[in-house]
Amino acid sequence: MKEIITISGKPATSFIPTGEYKIWEQKALRALDLLASGKGRGSDFLGWLDLPSGTSEELTERIKDIGNDWQKDIELVVVIGIGGSYLGAKAVIEALSHSFTSLMPAAGPRIVFAGQNISEDYLAELEDLMKIRSVACVVISKSGTTTEPAIAFRLVQKHILSQYGKEEAKRRIVAVTDRSRGALRNMADRSGYRSFIIPDNVGGRFSVFTPVGLLPIALAGIDIEDLIAGALYMENVTAEKTEENPAVQYAAWRNALYSKGKKTELLVNYHPKLHYLTEWWKQLFGESEGKEHKGIFPAGVDFTTDLHSMGQYIQDGERHLFETVISVASANRSLTIPSDQEDADGLNYLAGKHIDQCNKMAELGTCLAHTDGGVPNLRIEIPSLSTYSLGALLYFFEKACGISGYILGVNPFDQEGVEAYKKNMFALLDKPGFEIQGEILRKRL
């Protein structure tokens, strides 16, 4: 095994009465059993459980073929999707790319995202960019009718068709969609676009190891086989029905703290490349657990940046919080702090130290300060920010989420609440069939 994820709840132990964690640990083990049995609520959406071990060489080769084809002359790939149809890919690409990739010489197509908002300015500016770049598109939607991505795809498809023609559009547009039904499937088949399948038994927020995530990640030049290998490692580790199972430990700790009134979880990182991992994690847990007026509210902070803003509230505000810190053990680059003869800033005591050492001491000092201030801390450590360890981390969170949702007593795999805003939006936009509801809503505004 190349790398492991370790969980530490030591800074949180003083917030849980002696012996009580063991009760939650047993609940987590029973939830793991229920998840593995396929007999729990939402069991028709458990296809993600064995995605790492079930990913075929044929699929990865087909994905690589797209990358090799587009490497020749494509400068810009517009990835269209919303929620789980873009957040996983965005998280991995941001975590594993150069921080200033947009300003560095291009080694392949640039990846941009659309369909995750309905901003007129954003989409108009995307059109500005497409006019000066050679463009291809990956459109991701099971149905093809979700408003945000459908609007974006109309615009991007129109550009590609007008700029390159129908035959070339077949090469430049790839659909990731349902196997046999839906508007996007019908359009892809009718237009001759290449396509990949979203499995029926995998929900969007659990789809990063399907073509939904793997295709955009590969197009960004990231080794998806190594990503899958890390996930496969974690698939095996988190299948073990033992107290050492990290997904069991994390699910047990967070539910134990929730039972003590800690209703908001802050996912904390000390690496700016992990910002979008937090965004992915927020959807994963928020959409999975926010049911039946239950659930821990998932939020996130980027440290040390947010210690100079949100840090005040975390230290001294209402005590309904706990923190889960993602700690990266080793930096990928080496840089030390230089000495300065005048020492006007008083930092010569740091001269010769690695910047990551300062970051680690900030991490440890913050953990102590926040724990002393009444904020329990959990710690998840990965060895480095690598493709393999990120694959392991993503699968770890997915497994822990399923376990945690079952402890909570909800169906972690549905999202009926997401539909409420859509119905109101359709009515206010006068969608056919929603006219009466539109009249009712407008009277309320």
C-alpha cells in the first residue's frame, strides 16, 4: 500500500464523555454493515461503492483517446455541468494543477467550467473567450434538461456549430449522459457526438470516479489511473469491519459531536489548492444528510487566510462548531525563508526554515487555540497532495458520508429538497404547465 489516510480525534476527546465515543463507533460499524448489505434506504444508488475496482481498462483508454485527439489542436475545453457534474472534476483539477496555470505556458487544453450558474455576464464572457480559442466541449447531464447546463450547452453548441460546422462538431462535442434516455442522449445520438455513460445507480455527488469526473480530469493532463488506484486502495481499507477503518472513525466522531450540539462542521485546509475539495465535500455531505430537519451543516474555511477574518468567530463566537482539518504531511516543493541583513520585519528567527514548517506550526497552534476556545478538532492526514492520495481522500469521504447518513437515520442518496426552487423558477419563467403556480407566486413577491 503506497499511502494511507489517518484520523485523529484526540483534540475532540474532552468534548465527549468517557466511553461514549465507543457507542458511536458501534453505531458506525452497524451502519457500515447496512451499507455493505445493500439493504438500507437508497440502496438502488450504491453503484459508487465499487467504482474503483470496477473501472475497466476499456473506459480509461476511451477517455485517453479523447485527450490524445484534442491535444492536437484544441486550446479550450468547456466542461458543462452543475453540482456533482462538475464539482468533483473541479476539485481534482484545482488540487493537482499549478496554482498559476492560467498564466503559465499551455501544455494542453485549458479547462473551464460552465452550466454551474445562470449569470449572463459569465456566459457572455465565456463567448468572448471562445472567439479567440479553438474550442471543444464536454457536456454532462443525465437528463439534458437541467436549466443551468442546458442554457450553457445551447450557447456553446451554437458557437461550435457556427464556427466549425456539423461534421467537426461531432469531434469537438462529447456528451456524458444516460445510457438510453433523456434529451441529451437523444441529441448525442442524433448528432453523432461521442458519448460516455453515467451509471443509473450512481448519483451526481458520488460520480467523480465515473466519466463525469474522469474525462475532464484526464483532459487536464492528470493521471486518472493513479487517481483510481488511490480510490481502490481506500475502497479496500474502508470495507474492513474494524475500529481502525478511517471512514468508521470519521463518521463516529462527527455524529458523536453532533449529539453534543455541534451542528456545524468546518472543513479546514491549510493548502489553497484544496478550496474546491471543500466545495465538493459541502455538496456531498449537505445534499446527503440534510433531510428530515436533521444533519450537520457543512461549511469550509481556508487557513491561514480565513484566520484573519472568520478566525474571530471561530475562536469566540457561538459554540455550535467543530472543525475537521485536512493536513497534508509533506509539501511537493521546497522553499526556505531567506535571511535579511536589516531584519526590519523581525523575521530573521525564521531564516532557513521551510515555509511548510511555518504552515504546520500555524496548524498546530490553531488547533490548540480553537480547542481551548470550545471548538473540537478532528484531523485527517494525507501524506502529500498527490493524485493517488487525492483519489483515496475522495473515496474516503464518499464512504464516510454513506455511513454517517445511515447513523443519522436518513436516506443519504436522494435529494428531493433540491427540486423546490426549480418548481418556483419554472413557474416564474412561465414554463408551460406552470402558469397557475406562476400567478400565485407573483402575488407573494
